[in-house]
Amino acid sequence: MIPLEVGAVVAERTVHLTRASLVRYAGASGDFNPIHYNDAVAERVGLPGVLAHGMLTMGLAVETIVEWLGDSGRILEYGVRFTRPVLVDTEAGADVTVVAKVGAVDDDAVRIDLTVSHDGTTVLGKAQVRVRAAS
């Protein structure tokens, strides 16, 4: 197990999203807002292109620490601020990178700070997960 020192990286990964990923997520979540799959609609409402669902981005970010945790039931609290959208190009898709670092440690819980970025820009601000300390 990675030592629980503030600043220690406990997990990291890059997830490649495609338009097909967005369609599958829409089907699973029931969120069929056309800004998540239709360029013309996205442009008509003033967006620079099709956006990944915010909850998809949030979910893939927290899932990054599940293997390290060993039990997702240890997650006590999770919150983010949506700061920038993830644009998903028709051909190239989009890569979302997540780095999870220990932010704070106490007797009962550990705060994991997630840095979530796309094209070098942070897309989730103040992304923090509070997890029950391992026994």
C-alpha cells in the first residue's frame, strides 16, 4: 500500500472518451440532452462543441481511486466544482487525466484530492474524496 503522507500520489490514469462513450452514458443515465451528442444543437446554444456529461466526468474521476481503496464502500463523501467542460471531438475524442493525491490524514479519514484535466486545463475544481481510514 502507498504510504499515507500528504502529497503522495495514490492513483492516476487517463480515460479516453469518444462520442460513443457519451451515447452509452446517456443510455445508462437517461440524460439525453442533445448538447452531449449533437454538434448543431451544441453550437446553436453557444457551446464550442459537444460536451461530456458532467456526472460522467465526476464518476470517472472518483473511480480512479477504487482499486487503491480496495472497497468503494470506504468512500464517505465526494464533491467537486464543475469549472470547465470536456469537449469531445467527433474524430479525436477527448482524454481526461486524473491524479489522486493524499490531501489530509487524520485518525478516522483520509482526504484525497483529485486533479482532473483535459487538454492541460482543470475541468473539476476542488475535487475531493473523503474516505474511511483503512483498519
